Amino acid sequence: MRLYFHPLSSNSRRVTMTAQQLGLELDLIIVDLLKGEHKDPEFLRFNPNGRVPLLEDDGFYLWESHAIMQYLADRSPDQTLYPHDARARADINRWLFWSAYHFTPAVGFISRERVSKKMVGGSGGPDPAEIQRGESLLTAAAQVLDAHLFGRQWIAQGIAQGIAQDKLTLADLAIAAPLMHTAAAQLPVLEYANLQRWFERIQALDAWRNTERTQVGGRLWRG
């Protein structure tokens, strides 16, 4: 399988972390966002949104990072990140949708102004109005996540033999990925104790450490 990605993309990061955690091997191909390679007609043939990541598996092309995570899990027998129990999956799915529609966009408003603009050489400095908008949305989302994590190790409950278990799942990897920009984007999340304890557990994972400095044009090997 081949993954078109960028190392500074949190959407890419959640996919590479998932592959690491599953022990999957991916060929990593950099899409140079600074050179506009994500807008190249050849790339747009396979992802008309012009975004990373994009997974290619024997002629099958899949975009949307959360969908790629699910696909990788389904391709991995005996994995526990995305259990087959209907209620366990529904619990994980709700957090994946929450990640896609609430948490990640909120972070995106801030990181775009404080990180991405510098990276692509955009004109003008950070837009205070956009930052304020993002901080308002992120504060609301962080409060939800922090309250949910009270007394929990991980976000979603896996279910094995009918018994709910507090285990690492795709939900954790999806929601943690945008926090890779916490320092650079000055994300207002440090005051949430439950969230920070959970994020420390994420940062201790080999999957997090091994994707922290992914080499351009390298390979992601079985861990």
C-alpha cells in the first residue's frame, strides 16, 4: 500500500500512527504542499479535493483520513483498534465523526494562521479573527473531551465477550493527531487536566514517537 502524505499534516499523521499501531507497512510518498503538488492535475485525478492523505492499494484510491484509518483496520486481522462489535464500533464512529466535524476543524482555524501560513509563505500575518473563531470552537470541544475523559484512560470503549473495556482505539489516534501542533499553534488546551493526561499517554506510544519525524520518501515499517 502507498500513502501520499505530508509530514506536517495532522490528517496524514493520524493515518501513519494507525499503520504503526497495526504493524502495517506503507510506502510513503511526499506530496510537496509548498510546490502545490496537491493541486497537480495528476493528483486531482485520484483526490479531487486536492488534499492529503491519499491511500493507494492495488489500484484502489481512498481519501479522507478517518476512512483510511477504518480501511487499514479492516485490512488487519485480529486488531483491537476498531473492534467488530456493533456497539463498540458505533462508539468509536461517533468520536471519529466528532473529530472530523468539530475537533479537527477547530484546531485547523488556529494552526492554519500560526503554522501553515508560515510554511507556505502566505502574505500577511495571522488573522486575529480566524484565531478567535478557532479558539472559541476549540474551547467548546476541549471541554467536551476533558469531561468525557474523567476517570478514563482512553476515549472509546472496546467490547470483548460482551464486556466493555477501556482500550486504545482509532478514536484516540484520530483526535490526538491535530494536537501535534499544540506548541507551534499555541492551542488553548493546556488547562484541561484530563485531556493532558490522556495526551501524555498518546505521546508515550511507539506509534506517536515513530511518526514524529517521518522521513520524506521513506517507508513506514512494521513496528
